[in-house]
Amino acid sequence: MICPRCRSTEAGTVAHSPVAGHWTMNSCSVCWYAWRSTEPATATDPDAYPVEFRLTAEDITTAPRLV
């Protein structure tokens, strides 16, 4: 699975709907973006995710850290 926000391959399913087959919850362990399978393509598809909200590996490594 590819993360829509940072395009990492470190994304995966973290939960399933209580009613089987309704949705899955996915999360990226690199940028911590999370999305449900029922959201629109702009939130779930790496190619449709808005360019202005995408993160690069450099964005992630140089982001300020909160202490």
C-alpha cells in the first residue's frame, strides 16, 4: 500500500469496520497520515492527493520536533 501524502510504502491497514466489509482504516508509519477506504480519491489515491499537501522525505526529516 502506498501512502497518499508521502508516497511511502510503509502504509498499511490498522483497523476494519465493526460491520464486515464496510471500510478499512489505513495509516502511514512514516508521515502518520491516516485515511479510511471510504474517503474520496483526493484522500486515498496518491495521484489524486492535492499537491500542496504532499510531503517529501526531506519535509519529514527537517520538520520541527515538539518536545
